[in-house]
Amino acid sequence: MSASGSALGDQRASTATWTSSLRTPILWGVAVGILQAGSPAGLWWLDSALVWAISLVIIASIYVGFAVADGRPIVIAVEVGVASGFVILAAIAITSSPWLVVVGLVGHGIKDLWQHRTQFVANTRWWPPFCLVVDGVAAVVIAVLLISGVDFNG
């Protein structure tokens, strides 16, 4: 076998390993995203926008924990700043429009993609793909619910 054939085989094996290592986080991300979008059904006495906003705050805050575990002060400062932005967006969404939660989830998904590509916060290899899928699925499902006029409080 030629050197290029061997390199191609190595690349295919690497891609197969990468794909299989992300299969579980991605599948769980779909399940959690659906649960997150439907969570107002379990908390029917609360306004849907409030429940979705709280979930956005929780999602954004998880990276603060990863940053603390990373230990670098600049990483902690950046992640606290980013999480604070999502907290402010969620607070505005509660009183104005649940569409801001959809915007926040899409924004957080972009942040997850950036994190996955840069590994800015150490030791989060599987988390960004999982969270990106959660954010994407939840954003799509919430948008469909908003467009269709589903009311969990009615």
C-alpha cells in the first residue's frame, strides 16, 4: 500500500472514531433539547417564557463551572461575562418576547461551536457538541411552538 493510501486509511479511521465518539452526546442532545422545549408542560403554572428563560440561564452558566475547573483567570472572566450576557437576555425575554430565548439559544449554539473548534475552556471535548445540539433542537422546537400558538398555561 502506498503512503497516500495509508494516510487515507488513517484519516477514515480517525473520522470513524470521531463520529462514533460524538454519537452518544448528539443523541442525548436531541433528547434533552426536546425535553427542554417541552418543559413548560411540566411547569404549567409558570409562564412558558419564564421556564425557557430559566433554562437558557442554566445552560449558559454551566460553562462557568467548566471555566473554574480549567482554572485560568482569563477563561473564568470570559465565561462569566458571556453567561452574564445570556442572563440579561433571558431577563428581557421574560417581560418582552419568548423569541429572545430562541435568539439566545441560537447564540449559545454558536458559542458552543466556537468552543468546540477552539477548546478555549479545557477538558470539554464532548460537552460543546452535546450542548450545540440541545440548543439547536430546543430553539427549533420552541420556534415551532411559538408559531403554532401552543399555550402550556391554557
